[in-house]
Amino acid sequence: MKFGTKAIHEGLNVDLPTGAIIPPIYQTSTYIQKTPGDHHGFEYSRTQNPTRTALEKNIAAIENAKFGLCFASGMAAIDTVCKLLVPGDEVIANNDLYGGTYRIFTKIYANYGIKFHFAEMDNAGSIEELVNDNTRLIWIETPTNPMMKIIDISMVSGIAKKNNILFGVDNTFATPYLQRPMDLGADIVMHSVTKYLSGHSDVILGVLVCNDEELAEKLAFIQNTCGGICGPQDCFLVMRGLKTLHIRVQRHSENGRIVAKYLKSHPKVDKVFWPGFEDHTNHVIAKKQMDDFGGMISFVLKEHSMDAAKELISKTKIFKLAESLGGVESLVGHPASMTHAAVPKEEREKSGLVDTLIRLSVGIEDAEDLIDDLKQALG
Ligand SMILES: *Cc1c(COP(=O)(O)O)cnc(C)c1O
């Protein structure tokens, strides 16, 4: 089955006497048992809920994975992966991670005796030199946030497999429509479903998918034990959003291409970071592992001052100034003070995230209006 068909149908055939085409919102905490242990597979909604199960199956299907688990947020999903680790374990991650991921690693789990290394992952050597007997997890995001670097998923997966290390990919920026890390050797794929998968800026939710049954059981054990689950209402909203994921991402990518090209040609713009440009450092890898380049773009102005960056950000009208990304509406953000404020300035600048960097999440409005908005804001 092709992507769009799967997004619309897979996992959603909740067997019902009414024949409802849409899985209902099972707003229930518990389920009646005939005699102890005699039930329909559902005992208590922290453990399982039919609305959540439908969503979990649906997302697993579009990521080409067997198992899916949904959580209260993307961070609750990452938290669950961290709980696979024990004191003494080491983790290698790319050096321009989402600020919240950097924060949970360095401010929470580092206190529990887990060691984190951050690497520029443009070549195998920079990862391999950090691998030792304690390395348990390699965690990457690609495209990276906000520098839009591309990491070769197959290359990293090769290193992980050779050294028997668990390999997780945060696929939030790319979406499974553009990139399927499971097919390239990832053990776990994670999403902030809040972003493109949900797509309508109205829900916070996270997901993990995997193929290994034992791993899925461990993750489900943590999910049930620690309880970071999402409610059925939110699952319903996400299922509704997912039905148009393929159409939305096509349009995000089309608009992204138009906006990136416009910015690149503008005399006031210095650099534009978008993996679709042939002169982007990692364009060849992007072309190899992605089906298109999406709607996330970062750029810096020729005038390297905070005032100039702030002025531009405050002047856009359609591009709303807000955290988050991946919704149908276009957003503009200032990573250094917003999404990446949790990352120390020295760390930020190591990966090229200067204070004057501006990030766009290009929505699915009419491209002409988006260009007009940027034109007036750039003055
Ligand atoms: C937003 C985001 C997260 C965190 O997800 P929440 O749903 O906000 O908890 C993790 N990774 C990336 C790449 C994100 O953009």
C-alpha cells in the first residue's frame, strides 16, 4: 500500500457494532471485566485505550514499523527512551539538537550517571571516536534543528549495528512522508507529533515506533509504569490530521522551495539553510534519503545585528512569531531566544546557531502571499 492510502486507512478499522468509519473517542478510564482477567484486551486506560491503539497502529504503518506507542508529548517519548538507560551508559547525539532534547539529556539524565557526547555527525570518524564499551544509544535528528544539516542515517546505522548500539532518530522535521528512518536501519523513530503529523497546531503529543518486539515491550512497560500517556481526545485530533499529511507535506515542500529561493536571491539576506539547494553542504545525502526537502528554512541577514533580526521577525504579518513548527500556518522564530534558549551560547555557536539566525516554518498558505509578507518585512 502507498503512503496516502496507509495514512487514511491503516490501524483505523476499530471493530465496532455501529460500523463507525472513524474510531470513536473512548473517553473511559477503565473497562468492565466479566470475571477477573476475562476482558476485551483493555483493562485500564494508562495501559491501553482503543483510540490510542488506533493512532499507534496508524503511525507505525506510515513509518514502516511494526509497533507504535503514543505519549503526552514528544518530550515524554524521548524521556521513555532515556529510561532504557542505566547509570554508566553513554549516549552520542548530534550537536544541534532540539533545545528540549539537549535539556533532558544534560539537565535531567546526566544527573543519573548517564554520559552524553555531542558530535558533528558529518563523517563516521567523528562518531566512531566517541564509541566505547559503555555506548548504549546514538540519537540523531535530521534535518537538524535549526541549522538544517543532514545526517546520513544509513551511515550512522552502520556504526550502531557494528557496535551493537541502539539507534534512535527524531524524524519530526522530515515526517515519514519525506523520510523513513526504519528502512535505513533505525531501531526507534520518534516524533513530536505536535508538529507536522498533527499539523494543525492544536495538540501536544509524541510517538515512538520500532520493529523489535522485545524493545517494544520494554518501551510499553515504561509507558505503562511511568504513565506519560496522551488522552483519547488528542489521539482523535491527530488521526484527523494524519489523513492529510501527504497532501500537506507536498504543499509545505513546494512553498518551502519558493520561499528558500526568494530569500536566497534577496540582497539583504546573507545565508539560507535549506537542504534542497545544490550548494547545501549535505545536499547529496538529503537527495539520497529524502523524497523532498520540506518547509523548514533558517537564514541570517547580511546585517549581523540582533536589532535587524528582531525587527524583521516583528514585522512579518502572515508568518506569526511563535515557537513550534509544522502547522498549516506559517511561523517565524528566533531559535537563540526561543526553541534553543536551553542550549548554552558556546554550544549553540559550535553548530553555527548564531544569535541572529531566523527560522521559518513555511505553512501551506498561498506562496504569493508568503513572499509578499517577507518582501514587506525585509523592507
Ligand atoms: C518540538 C520538538 C520536540 C519536542 O516535542 P514536544 O511535543 O514539544 O514535547 C522534539 N524534537 C523536535 C525536533 C521538536 O521539534
